[in-house]
Amino acid sequence: DTGVSQDPRHKITKRGQNVTFRCDPISEHNRLYWYRQTLGQGPEFLTYFQNEAQLEKSRLLSDRFSAERPKGSFSTLEIQRTEQGDSAMYLCASSSRQSSTDTQYFGPGTRLTVL
Amino acid sequence: AQKVTQAQTEISVVEKEDVTLDCVYETRDTTYYLFWYKQPPSGELVFLIRRNSFDEQNEISGRYSWNFQKSTSSFNFTITASQVVDSAVYFCALNYGGATNKLIFGTGTLLAVQP
């Protein structure tokens, strides 16, 4: 299967701990996005990479959040000093700028629960 | 401001009924793209359709059809002869282009198809 993959699928942590999520995009997709989805809401944009460059960060992404995409392949999203308000589904998507449609395809998400 | 409104929070139908999910969007851009995604209980967002602002032709794909009307800023989605497997949350999303290609989602409509 060549879809977007995310790891882990579920993460339970205690308040104050650091967590890191990984996203592997569809191969050859040069654009990668992170979104956050809370219960009963639609996904909200967090950040965007084109190749290895992080080109935009939402104001939702506080200084406790950091994202990287080394070598323009997989990406990681780290949350430091987690808070209960960080509990959400974190979704990764990828698309190809070369594609005429540039449609974003989503991974299965990582569900974070902060106790 | 860019915004997507899905006024229907929940819809319940009986199998084989037709159902229409409403989507109203706001944007000042003349070039934009509209999407529908399906999110089944497993949580993964599944791409259904992408429509650009210059193409107002309605589209039909099997039991699914979409009605795009720029005059009313609406992009409605109809499922004909609904099935239990159609039960999911459906999201409408707007992409107004720009540098990031980010999606702005509505709050979603939960569709429950009863057998």
C-alpha cells in the first residue's frame, strides 16, 4: 500500500511529557501538511512543508510544537510539555505540486490523549 | 475571510432513502477549489471529489452526485439510495490556493443510515 502512514495510531501520555509523531507521505509527494482535529470539529491546519522547507505555521502551533521534514521525506511533529488541551487527533496529509489536481490525501491519524 | 458552513450537524435516514448534505462557503478569491471528504468510524479522511471554481458542471459518480452553484456559494452532496456503509461524517472543505494550499474544513455532518 502506498498511502499516507502515521505512527503511532494511538498515544496516551501524562501531562508534562513530550510526545513525537511520525508521518510518511505518499512517495514522490513533495507537499506535506499537519492538521489537528478535536471532537466534533473539522480538521484545522497546523503547518505545511514543501520538500524540506516549512513554509507556513498556523497560530495554533504554539512554541511547544515543532515539526520537521528532514530530506523532504517523512515528517515528525513533536509536542513538548503536553497539556490536556492537546488531546486531539493529529492528521497528516500529502499532495503533489506537480499534479494537476494537487489533492491532499490523508493518513489514518494519531489520536493523542493527555491525562 | 474564508469559511465553510455545514449547517446540518446530524442526519438520520433509513436505507435506500436519498439524502443531501449541504455546504456553503465564503471566499473573496475568484480561483478556489472545493472538496468533500468522508470520515468513517475508523477515522481516516477519504477523498471523494475536488471541484474548481471555474467548473460549475454537476458531477455524478455512481450513487454520489454533487451540485455546485456559485450564485449561492453552495456545493451540495447527494447520496442516492443510501446504504449502511455510507454512515460516516462528511466534511466539505475549501482551498483558496495561496502559498500553502491548506484546506479549510466545515464542522462536518454525521450521516447515520439505519437498516
